[in-house]
Amino acid sequence: MELGGGGGGGGGGESAAKRARLSSGDADSAAATGEDRLSALPEDVLVCILLHLTTSAAARTSVLSRHWRRIWALLPVLCFRYPPDPRQIGRALEAHEAALLRLYVCTQDADPDSMSAWLPVAARRLSGGLLFHNVVVRERGAQEGDEEEAAQSGAFELPCLERATEVLLHLGFLGLAVPPAGVFARLTRLCLVRVRLYGPGDLGDAVSWPRCPCLQKLTVSDARGLDNLAIHSDSLWQVELIDLRGLQQLNIVAPALKELKVKHCFFYSPSKPVASITAPQLATLRWMDPYDPSSVHLGEMSHLRLLRPFFFVVYGNDSYAHNQSCLSLLRPFKVIKHLILTLAYLWDIDDYQYVMEDMTMLPDITILHLNILANKHAFGASAFHALRMCSGIRKLMLEFLAPTVVEAQTTCPPGCICGEHQNWETEHLVLNHLKEVEITRMRGSEHEVTFVKHLFIWGTALEKMMVFFDKSVTESAAKELSQVLRSFARPEIRMEIHTYLDMVMMMYEPED
């Protein structure tokens, strides 16, 4: 007995040939009679087919027949890339019939009038996410001296997208006016990047309860025209505020907030920061900005697990504001699970003094993420100083940050004062709780190799070390460096050494 699915014997081959002849005959018959079998497919199947085309190509299928005129209008996702006339977007959205779950729009050098031609229509049609990216060839108003030109270009008003769930706007410093009234009833995520804000509406009011009752994630990055931001929300659990030039006062009341990042918002202000944060459930705080406990009130944070203060400058002076901000934020915390500490070396340190002794204590921590901005200087003494104050850590994440200046030399000048504090190499340190070390962007400098060699000595209970090389490390240098590092490791230590590409791929791996 021969099974129909075998396909390997003579009978199977004969059946397959017969089916092919029948199919060919049917196709010839359909062609001869002019029968349109594709159009006879169910509409949902045709929609799935059109989803594999660009939006413009899908729209052009409307000329095939009367039946095809409305198929493209049933697509749940539309994408417009660099349309020559933005009004075309508005007309296409007017003709669209189905629930629009995703809308992608990419333009170049957009102006307020072009935005007003399609965005209000999108507000009526959209029932999901909007992603807009304005690619700017000449950044109007992006520089300090272009304020007048930016003001003259005006702004478009953001309509209340009542049914939108996500809105991500990368505006290229296009002017945006927040609506003074209306409700974003379903919005869960709002991201504004490179935006210049105008009145009469207030951003804080627009994203607060009750106008934005479902908002969970808020990101405002590289913004201008925002001097006062006050947010009151029962739904927010993640807020990221990055480079809000001109911000003078920040107020957040968010009982459900878990993650807060404030970076370079008060950094450029001549006056001290003024902020009040009420977030009793906060678990992650990245305050990468000036901090003064007399004007910045963070409230009770009994659930805090991760803390990242402002960077600490290793060579400076006793009154250096960055260092005082870092130490002031660290001081109230006796115990915390995860600390991210950044030690920074200025490029030219000859006129400064070594100030690491100002850091007299660190919280009792389990995980230390130590960022080193060495700018080619010898950093061992400062990193050793930090480790000595948290010898009970179980995991060390060591990241070497890229130099701030495109340097003409590969090492600091001979006789640099960074070489005066090298006695750390002979001092005793036992990290007998340290189980895991992860090193990122290692370039293989002599300072880096020496410090990693000592980690093997100090980590008496070390079980695993993972190393990711920087993208500047060539394949041949990576092989040589890998052999050097493995020669330091004891047999029981599991070594994993990866390229920069490995690190990038791991960053984008989907979560389970």
C-alpha cells in the first residue's frame, strides 16, 4: 500500500505529475476565460497579501478593478516615507476605512503647515500607535544662535489623539504646541525627541491625570522651551527626562512610578536645581544631574534598588559641583542593591589635584556598575579606591567609556600626574564575595590589562568573567588579548570573551 504523502516512489511521482498537469490545465482555462481568481479570495487574505507591499504600492492596486479599490483602505498598518506632498497623507487617511493600528510617517525638513495637513486626520483615524520622524538636513533652531529663526517658523498643535495607544515623535526641533484641553484617553506611551515646545498648553498638564489617565511611559529628550514641568499621575511607572535645556523646576507626584531618569536637565542652568519627587514605589533612580538636598526633594524611597548619581571627577578641586552632587545623593543610602558609579578624568589634569579621598564611603551594595571615563589616563588608583569601600559586592560590571576628545596620541603625555598614584598595585584587597565580573568595551590598553589582572587576584571566589571588546579592537588584537586574559584566570573560572558585534546582537535579542 502506497501512502499519498510519500512522494519518493514511481506512483508518487506519477500522481504529482498528474496534479501538475491538472493545475496547469485549470490555470490555462482560467486565463482563457479571463477569470480573476486572486480577486475571489476573501478580503482578509487580500489584506495580508497587501501588507507585504509598501503603502504606496498597495494603494496603486486600486486601479486593478472595482473590487480592489477599497482593499488597501482595509490595511491596519500604513507607512509613508518622504512623501513629496504631505497633503497626500491626509487624503489617504480620509479614504481609509478600517481601524488603523499603526501609522508610520517619515518626512524631511517638515514645517508646521505640512504637519497640520495630515495630523488632525490621523487623530480621528488612529486606534493604535503613531511613529513620526522628521529628518532635518539643516536643523532650524537647533543651535543657540537660531532662536529667532525657530520662533518665526511657528509650531503645529498636537491634536488629542483620543484612541492612540503610543505616540513617538522625533521632530528635529520642529515647534510643537500642546493642546490646552482634551483627553488622551488610551495613551500608554509618549515619546518626544528633539522638540521645541510652545504654548498655550502645558506639557505637564497634558500628560497628567485626568487628561492622560492610562499613561505608563513618558520620555522627553532634547527639548527646548520647557522651563517648568509638573506631572501628577496615578498610572505612570517610567519617566525619562533627558537634556531639557532651560528647565528650572521639576515636580512629579506619581504613586506607581518605578523608574525615573533625569539627565542633563539642570546641567546648563546657572542656578541650583529645584525639584520635588513624590514616588514611594520608586525602584530605579538615575539622577545624572546636579543635586542639592536643600532644593531637590526626593521623598521616601524605601523600595529603591538601583541608584545612579552624577559622575565623579577624579582630578578636580574640593568645591567641584559635580562631585558634591554625587556625594550628596549617595550619602542618605546605607544599603542599596545596585549602584552605577561613573569616575571621570578630564583630558588635561595637570592643573588639578587628586580628589578621590573626598569619597569616604559607599552604600552596602551587591552589584557595582563602575563606568570609567579615563581619557587615556591611568585609572587604577580611583577604581581601587571605589572597590575598597564596597568589598562585599557579588557582581562587578566594569565599563570603559569612549574618550571625550578625538585624541592625537594613544596615551597621556609623559610625566602626567595620573602616574603619581600607583601604590594601589601593591596594596592588599580581598573581594571574597565577588562571583561574577562583566567587562564592556575593553580596548586592551596597558592600564586596562593591569587592572583586570588584579581583579583575578582580589576575587578569591570568582567564578565567571565575561569580556566584550570595543569596536576599535581588530580581530588579530582580540585573539592576542584573549590569550593574555585567559593566562590570568584560574582553572575554575569560566571565561567568556566576545567581540563588539556579539554585544550588539545580545542587546537586541528578544526577551523570553
